[in-house]
Amino acid sequence: ATQTLMEKHGLYITHVTSAEEALSLLKNSRNQPDNAGQNDGYDIVFVDFFLEGQMTGGDLLYAIRTQLHCSRQEMPVLVITIEDNKDCQAEIFHAGANDFITKPVIEEVLIARVKSLLLVKHQYNVLKRYAMDIYKLETTDSITGTHNRKFLLDEGKAFIAQNPNVCMMMLDIDHFEQINEAQGHTTGDQVLQILGHFLNQTFSEQAIVARFVGKKFTV
């Protein structure tokens, strides 16, 4: 009945009856490609404290915060319960819930709280996207469009750990100083741009292409 009520307001609901199944769906969702929170994952978890299976709603909430390491902003959780007392409310918040609602459900109250949590999730996605954009600017060479030395040093160790067979190549532009002296630094920058574009187009996204320093590049 609550699902039908929320769908009436344009919300898309995935309904399960056990915390085990819900946790499995959340784990699978986190393993999908993510573009700053724009994947097809879940925006809010809406859970009862009393569920089928071994896990309670509180257990699911604890797993979201400790196993999946999702903050209240990354994965807002709204709890529904029949208990309407201070001890139960304190337990819900200590478990990591953002908000709660009691039965019987009042439509206006439920939708207002869901919209509030959707706003929390939206703000998290925006901040995450901004952080990714800033990091991209910090780790991209402005002239060549390749990664820069900071990216190579930040990500190189993990890249090597994830790929058992790694080949490294260093490139140096011959006679680059003569180009700068004879044609000027603007032409020199154009040469760097051409080489950077060539390297980015030649090597797959699985490779790290970086301007190491000056006229030296690392692949």
C-alpha cells in the first residue's frame, strides 16, 4: 500500500521483504559504473524495523553504514516503525538513520520526508561531481590534455597493483629546445598539444598517459 502511494507521486520503488535481499541489491548497485552518482543505483532506502529473514531493519541500517561505508548523505535511510517513543527514536538515529516515520503512514508527511531526503542525496551527488571535476582539473595537464605528474604519482601505485603485467615507456621530444628558440614557445606548445592528442588517441583508457615534466611523457 505504501509502495502504491509513493509511486503515485512519481517515485520508482524496488520492493523486497528481507534485509538480506536489500543488502544484496545495494552491493550490486555499488559495483556498477558510476559517473558522479549518475548510475542506476538507489537514492533512498526506506525500511521497516521488522522484516522477514534473519536480519532486522536495524541490521540492514548498520550494514549500510559499516559494510558499504555509506554516509547519511550518500545513502539516506528513512525508517518506518510502529513504535512511537523516545527510546525507539533514539535507537533509530544511533543506528544511522536520517529520519523516521510511524505507522499508520500519513501520505503528506511521508512524501515530505522522502523529498527532503532526495534533496540530501541530490546535494551529495552535486558535491561529488564538483569534487571529481576539481580533481580532474588538478590532475590534467592544461597544454597537452594528458594526465600530469600528480596523477601519475597519485594513481600509479594502485594501477600497478591492479594490473599484474605493466609496461612503462618514457618519451622525450627530440630537438624541442630548438623548436622553442626558432619558432617560439607558442609553436612549442602546439607541438606538445599534437603529441598529447596523439598519445591519448593511441592508447586505451586502461593506460595512464601523463606529461611527466617539460617535454617528457610517461605511458
